[in-house]
Amino acid sequence: MEKYFRDSEEIYIYGAGEMGKKTCEEALTQGFSIKGFIDKYKEGTWCDLPIYEPGKIKEATNSIIIISIQNIYSVVEIYKDIKGKNSTILWNWEGIKKASLRDTLFDISDWGECILPRMDMHLSDKCNLNCVGCTHFSPLFEEVGCEYDVCMNNIDLVLEKFSGIARLNLLGGEPLLNKDLHRIILGIRCKLPQTTISFFTNGLLLCKVPESVLKVFSDNNIKVYISEYAPTHKMINQIKEVLEMHSVSYELSGYSEKLHFNKPLSNKNVGNENTCMSVGCVTVSDGKIARCPTLLYVDKLNQEFGCDFPTDGTINLKNCNLSGDNINENLCERVPLCDYCIKNEIEWNVCGREKKITDFVKLEG
């Protein structure tokens, strides 16, 4: 990133908050001069530097704007507001959690006109843990699936509708079960150089994967998020040691956060207006896109137990006449399945050998 700072006349930080403060401190430590902060809602000074309204710097040329905000939807809106005018737009997506800007800055100057803010994609339908209440119904899948060509085709179909993907979450199931993981991640990063990519795992296989997998995480700026379930908690020190040994950026969910889970559906139409455990978790699989994983994979639940949960609202990207903007709008709309979604906290546990409908559905009445 030094080339951007070296060639720029002015450097601004968008976001006069704690993340912006940390970004400023890191930049100054590395010998770069900061012109000031940009913030729509604040005025005066921050870190002894002036705060500018977005409109004041919109005409600036040959400048760098570092967005230091984590909320991806806010980042997309800010990008749309300030793009162009020969400015380079960088996103410090880690902010105060990292020691060096070198590892946290993404050049998002060319995201384009129509951005998909967030996309989740399975790298394995199958799981090695099989949690009761899984919103992806992974305990019902016996095959990993998610072959290389399928994953690449999913990305291609999305990019036919959108100019870019801001954040991609790779998950499952348990994605480390995919034997072609190294090649898939390289292929995804090649197609999405300006996308922040996160990898979600229960971590149980991290001490056994080939070093090439750990290296592909490190070399391609893939952050690993570890869901610290009870079995993971027992070996968490080993997992951390392996990741740190291979310079892999990671974050733990925290053991206490995984002591409880949620059973996602009721067999009754409860018509809840405000219950959504997967808001914003736009998911893509086999050429289809949906507002959440539960909607995209509920067909599996229907097939397994003879249920009739509604599947309306899934969009087939292969023969879809909607624009990217229209798709974004549709993904924010409620669907019939929303009327069956509930908040039903349960103690974390795993499914037995024989899966039951009550592993995923609260039976009422």
C-alpha cells in the first residue's frame, strides 16, 4: 500500500471514531501525513485534525480516502457517495484489531456501480459437528458437494449481475471438509481481488489440514473465524498455535457465545414481524440466491421429513431478468418463510445418529 501513500497529495480518513483514530495513529507511525477526517455526522476536530463534511473533499484529486468503518452496508453507501474524482478509496476493514495497515487495507476504488454488500457461500454442505438447530440444515447432508466448478460458477453468475462483492463469507457445513479447498480459494481470490474474504469454521480440523491450506489463507488475506463450540474449546490453544505459526489472521467467537443456540423454525405460522436470526446473511448456492441460508436450504428439510415450509423468494440467477439493484431490493423483502422463523434459545448440543425434525423445528400445538 506504500505506493498509494507515496503518490498521493492528500490522505483523508473517513470515520471520526475509534477505528478512524487507530487508523490515523498507525498511518502516522509509518510516517504518512494525514490531512484530516471525513464524517457526515461530526464536526470540529478529532485527533487534533480537522473534520470535513463529505461534500468538501468530493472534488479533491490525487487523494486517498481510507474508510475506517466496519459495517459493510455503511461502507457501500459511503463508497457510492465518494467514488470517482480520481481519488483512491481504501477500506481498513480490520481497524483497531490489527497492528499494520499493510494487512488491513483493501483498494475498493473499482467496486463499480452495483455492489452486493455481503454474500455467504458454502464450501461444504456436510458438517463434522452437526449442531442441533443449524440454520443451514447441514446435519441432513451426507456429501460435501460444492465442487470447484460449482463454486466458480456461483461467483460468475453473481458477477453477471453485480459489479463487485464487498464481503464474501466462506462457510458450511464445515468448509475444511472440502478436499479441493486450496484450489477453490485461489480461484475465488483471482475472481474477487477487491473483496474482503472471511472463512468460518468450527476449527476441529485446523490442526490436521495441509500446510498449503494454511498458507493460502495467509497469502490471500483470508481471515479465519473460529466458532468455539465445546469440542473446539478443548483444543483451542493448539488451534491458535497452528494459526499463529503460519501467520493466519483469525478471530474467536468466544466459548461463552456458543453455549446456547437457536432452533430456527416453528411448525406453525407465527407471523412474527421482527424475528430474524439471519438478517443480512444473503446466501448463494447452485446458481440461486436467497436472503438467508434457511430459505435456500429449507428444501432439504422438506425432503427429509415431508414438511411443506414455503420456499418462495429464492432467485434463480441462471434465468433471472432482474438487475443487481432489483435483486438487492428483493433480498431485503420478507418472504413467506419469515412467518415460521422464531427465536427459540436452546442449550448447544449435537444431533444423534438418527436426525429428527425436532432437531430443527419447534413443534407447537
